[in-house]
Amino acid sequence: MYNIKTLNKISPVGLEKFPATGYNYGDEITNPDAIMVRSASMHEYEFEKSLKCIARAGAGVNNIPLDKCAEQGIVVFNTPGANANAVKELVILALLMSSRRIVSAIEWVKGLEGTDAEITKQCEKGKSQFAGPEIKGKKLGVIGLGAIGVLVCNAAVELGMKVYGYDPYVSVDNAWNLSQAVNHSNSLKEIYENCDYITIHVPATPDTKGMINSESIAMMKNGVRIINLARGELVNTADVAQALDANKIGCYVADFANNDLLGKENVILLPHLGASTPESEDNCASMAAEELMDFLENGNIKNSVNMPAAHMDRTGDTRICVIHKNIKSIISQITTMVSDNGLNIENMVNTSRGEYAYTMLDVDGNGNVVEQKLNEIDGVIRIRIIK
């Protein structure tokens, strides 16, 4: 029986993926094998010795201490692409809101008074102050061509925009899914200098933090409209505020409230609504549950953010899963130890990611006989025996 602890309200659609005969789940679970989390911070969380894996029902993992997890052999998963359509739709809405001054117009109409005829007259007289350009035919720069970026590109093409995409690390699958009408940009400078609208879809890393700043804004077209529904840390909001005051930026739309920008004209701030749809929450929870089950039952790793991906179909009597440092000779030590204890290795896979590696061995016989000895090998972090 596996125990799954929930740190946030998780969609029942995802939780129902766990078979009742093999899993317990809930927020009161003790000694969990796995944790499902959405936005709750785990940086001060005291990991139980039983904890083997964590699944974030969403893409961002800033709320999870990845290094600490890796050091303890705890695999952390996220759910890339599960909320992609929800975010894509909000980006399209942001494009329209940034162009047509819809939010300002709605607020203005709320303040009108008088008879119906008087209100109609006021509307006709005042509507010109909210005029804005159409997006058709305009140039859109999409920074980051992951699951969300690709969907945004393709949707914008269908809306008649000239789309430019930038991502030096785009995956083969995402490249295949990208519309042929999308122009490939070789640099951020090309995006900044040519696009009327810019939308950002990259993770927050030391390299991307504050990437939208006074220097990058200076390269942009006058009146550029910037959309950030990815991560607040990507943008230097003080620099954006100055650019708004100077009319360098025509409009800034973000999914993150910030004191530098609250109340400023031509700014639309949302309360982190990107993935706030029932469909997205269901998709994220379902994917997270499937990732946890495949790891707990089979040792397979898919969509981990701190360990290498690994998959192997089951053969043999026992599966031995070893999380270890990516160092010389450790594979030979593991296989020798297994063989010396009378176990025949039927199948094996080894993958690595940076300083960490993962080895799975399917063996004939009882793998428990070698568990303690494998733990004594220098560089081994965690052993799991799955029958």
C-alpha cells in the first residue's frame, strides 16, 4: 500500500487515478511515499524518511527545494504541458486587452450616470479615448518555445499575426508541432528590435531573471506591448515602470501583482490566473498522479526536474532502482555486487543528469539480499527494491 500526502487541494480527477486497493491519499497522511503539491512552499518542510518522490501539479517548481531533494534521493516531478492550453488562451486575451484598452473602457463605463439616452451620448463622445490597434498583421515575438510557447505561436498565426519565435533549446517534438509560418529568430535582439508585441514563456533561472530590463527595453520598438504570464522574476518591474512613464512601453500585462506597477496607467495585472481553469487543474493532477504511480510501482522516471529520465519495461523477478552520483566506476561496482550475490541481471538501464545518475536493473531472484551492500557503495544515494 502506497501513501500519498496532499499539501494543497488536488483535483479529484487526479486523485481518482490512484487505485483504492493500492493507495491511500489525503492531507493527514503520515509517513508518505509521495507528496502531491500545487503552490504550497516546501522549503521549510521536514522530509520524512519514507518520502520517495514529489509531484508538482503544475510546471513551476520554485516552491520545492530541488537540491535538497536530489541530495536525499527524492525525485521531483512536474507536469509540463498540462496547463498549456489554459495559459495560451490567457495570452490571446492579454494580446487583445493590451491593444484595445478594454479594461480601461470597462472601468470608464462603470462611472457613467444619467438616462439611457445621456449614457449613450457620453459613450459615443468618449469612446475615442479607448481606440486601439488590431493585432492582425502585427509582429509577435514569442520567447520560449515549450508547450505553451508553441501553442501561442500557432494560435497567433491563425489570428493573422506575423510570429517570430526564439528558443535555442527547443525540443524536437515542439519543433515538429510549430507552425511552418512561424519565423525562427536567432537572437533575443532580433525579437526586441522587430516585434510590436512580446510574450515570454521561459522558466525563472539565474540566466533569465530580470531579462526584461532597461537594456533590453531600449532595444524594443516604441510603444511595444509586453506580456508576462510566465514568472514575475523575469521582469525588472522598476525598469518597466520607467519605460511606461516615458511611453516606451505601450502596455504591460502580467499575471503577477507588484508594488512598482499597481495603479499605473497602461498596466494590467492579474492574480496568477494562467492555469486557473478546471480543465487545467484536472490535467495537472492526472499527469502528476500517473508520474507518481509509474515511479512507485515500476521505478520509471518521466518529467523529473532533478533526476534523469529513465524507462524500462518490466522483466525478471525483482527491479533494483539505484539513485547515485554520476561518478566513474560506480556502475561496475553495482553490477558486480549484484552478480556476486547470485542474481542474474536480465535487463538494465542507466541514465544521468549533471552530477546525478539513475540505474535500474531487472534481476532473477530476491533483490533484497543485495540492498544493504549496495547502500555501502560510495556514491550511492538511495536504493529501492520493487517486486
